Amino acid sequence: MKKHNFSAGPCILPQEVLKQASESVLNFNNDNLSLIEISHRSKPFVDVMENAKRLVRELLSVPKNYSILFLQGGASLEFLMAPYNLLSINGKCGYINTGAWSEKAIKEAKNLGETLIIGDSSDRNYNYIPKNLNIPVVPGSEGALMDPAHAMIIASEIGFPVLIKAAGGGGGKGMKIVNEEKEFENLFLTAKTEAKKYFGNDEVYIEKFFQNPRHIEVQILAGKNRVVHLHERDCSVQRRHQKLIEETPSPVLNNEVRKDLFEKTVNMVEKIGYMGAGTVEFIYEDGKFYFLEMNTRVQVEHPVTEMVTGIDIIKEQIWIAFSDDTALEQSDINPRGHAIECRINAEDASKNFQPSPGIIGMCHQPSGFRTRVDGAIYQGYKVTPYYDSMICKLICHGRNRSEAIQRMNRSLDEFVIEGITTTIPLHKKLLNHKKFIESDFNVGWIDKEKII
């Protein structure tokens, strides 16, 4: 049996899952079976599957008579067995949830046989190491904090307000703003509890909280031969630290600032020896950048970068994992136009973003020139309350920002999802708001103003 391991980050296979995987393989009773591990958030996972179908046989020399078993992390078996995810590549295809993260699990997974890891599989923490790499960083703790008393000392040294963040994941989970000392211990313990619940890891760290920042991130592809950047994304339209709208290029940066940002980012990634696709995130306030964190995976918002560059990031990620090198030169990357992404969530924004599970009735998705929908919804699809509320993403590209906004407005008008409530009406209001049109906002905009 030939086994390969594809992962957006570390390969995650705890003991109980290894047992489950072995039993499932035995149930296939097929010597012609390849195991493929793909660990992604649900929506990038769709992109991985699309590329895996095209590339896996060529890159891994899997014969046509082989079946492929996909193992996917970060979701339950119930979700993975949904009809959309039961994909087949010339034969049987099944799914197994890979569960929680652990260094021991990485070693256990490699004991299964031949592995190929997409993303960085080391135990380095990319939230902390850049402090020695000549890049401005957000003042914060040097590592994970477990003891509330020690954490309080660190927070006092940084100065309130501070932000407590989960070390094991993002999306606003395990993240708390502490405005004054008397709130600290309670919010610190709450953040640890949330982090454990959502990521299986209660480690948190602390950093300075900025009052009026923009969230700017740089997409990179790194191989042993070189590191290239795919320019920046602006992800400053957020609610409670959860991104709602992303765009590229950022409307608030000039070419001089971009050049400095890209040079520092590439230099940092080269020095840490990272390989694969990744995103380096920054806080931008008062004309200054501060390193926030590095996401060692493909992010939800990667399609806006693909739209302006014409580069398939997932394909390049798989190629780096296979060859150790990136096939791209920096001169190959020449963005054109402007792209915007709206995350469509099953939530009622008029009721404090109350989740809206249910069965989708009529479902009509927009189409047309430079319009893209990433998702897995269809008429009859059941949206459960157990997982991330994002059900799809709508991405539009234009010659400039005004055209991209116009195309997104048209596409949102065309988008029909009945049976559940979605954030489509919210996106319409945001896109036509004066502050969005003039790009006069920061990450706290929606939390501070009553938009809907």
C-alpha cells in the first residue's frame, strides 16, 4: 500500500485516529489503495480537492486502477460524509477525521509509510520567532502563557489594552480584548477555555491591542530555491476578529510602503526556512507595520490573490511539497486589477449574527465575467449548527476597485439562497456604505457602528 500525506500545516494523526484509519483501510480490502491526508479549513479544502483530482496521479505516479482514501482534518465524520465531499478518483474514496494536533502524532503518521507534507511540519511557532529577524513586531509575550499571575505581569509590562489570543488557531476563537487590569484574570481563563474547546490546545499568548488598525497580509510561496510574494490582501472588514470582506490590493498602501513590506516579509520567510504556501499578517496603523502572526496554510481569502495574479495557489502548494522548489520567479507575478471577496455566512446579521441552520431551498448562484463562487451548497443542502457558519465565498474581479465593487453588487443581487438566512444583505449594505467606498475604516468599524 502506498501512502502519502497532504496537509496545510503539520500532519495530525492521534492514536485513536490511526486505529480508525487502519480499520477503514481494512474495510476497503483493496491492496491498490493510496492514502492522501489533507488538513484544511472546510472551504480551502474544496480547492485542495479540486487540485488533488487533477494533480495527485501525475505527481505521485498513482496508477489508474488505484483507489484513493482522503483523510481530512478539522471536521467531524458527519460533515465529511456529506454528499458533496464523497468525491471519487477512478475508484473508491472515503474520509476520516484526523482530530487534534500533537507533535507525537506527526511521528506516528510518518510510521504509516511514505509521507508528503504540504506546509511546514516543524514544531516552530511562527508567532514568536520574527523578533530576531529585523521586522517590526507587535509588543507581546515571548511564548505561550499558562499561569494567570505570570500573564498579568506580562500584560502590565505591555500596557493595557491587551489582546489575548489562542496559540492553536484563529477565527476570533479564544481571543479576548482586555481594557483594564481588573478584567484580566477572568478573560484570560475564558480565552484558555475557548482555545481548548476549539483547538484542543489551551495555550494563549498576549500582545498589545491597537485601537484603529488595518489588517494587511502578504501571501508567500516558499521553496528551497526561493521565496516569492504574491502581493498583499486587506482584510480589515471584520466582526469580532472574524473577517467578512477581503480585497487586493489594499486601497490604503502606496508603492513605497509595499516595497518595504514585501522585502521584509520575503527576508523573514527566507531566514526561518519555511516551505510551502503561507500568509504573513501585519497590523497597519499610522503608517507603520507590525508583524502579527504567520499562518502556515492556505487561507479562506486566497481566491482574491488568485484572481489578480492568475496563479493557482493550491497547485503551487502541492508542487512545492512534491519538488521542494517553487516553480515561480518573482517576475512571473504581475497582479492586474482589483478583487473583492465576500464570505457568505449562515447568520442573521439583524439578530446579532444569530446562526441560521436549516435546509437550503432554492439556490441560484451568480455567474458572469470575472465572477467566482467557492463553496459546496446546493438545493437541499443541510446547514447544521455544529460547524463554522461560512457556507461559501463570492469573489469578483474588476479593472479597478470601483468596477470590482460594482460587479460584487450585481453578483450579490443575483445570489439567491432560500430556507436559511445569510449575510448577503449585510454585504450589500457594507459595499454601498460611504466608509467602505472611501476605504475609511479599520478592523473595529462594524463592532463600533450599527450597520444593520
